[in-house]
Amino acid sequence: MILTALTGMTIFLAILIFFCLYRAFIGPTAADRVVSINIIATKVTVLIALITIVTDQDAFVDVALIYAMMGFIATICVSKYVEKGKLF
């Protein structure tokens, strides 16, 4: 029962990622695009965590943590680039 619910949540999150990807594509401003890409990174992190539970593979937790850190750093870099026009 729990496995079915977790699989359903995984599929639902995957569908929601495509809605966020559409929003990133049509976003009228750069800030909208940055926020939607950050949401995509967060949802992929949760997806990896759900896959960890479903497949009972503990190594995926490390992958989810690294992906979350990379998504955060990428969001900060892109936000700084959008705001000032240069990275460093």
C-alpha cells in the first residue's frame, strides 16, 4: 500500500516538473525563470529521495544531497548574473 502511494507521488512529481519546465520556457522575466528552475531542482531532489525509499537504496540519499547543493549554488550564481550582469 505504501509502495503504491510513493510510486504515485513520484509520477505526480514528475508531471509537475514538466509544468515548471513550461513556466521556465515562457516566463516573461528572468526572475520567473530562475525561480522555476530552482523549483525544478527542488522537485528532482525530492524525486531522488522518493526513489531512494521505493528502491531501498541508501546511496541515493547522498546523490540527493549533492544535487540539492548544486541546485542551490546554481540558483545563487544565476541570480547574481541576472542582477549584476557578471558572475565574479
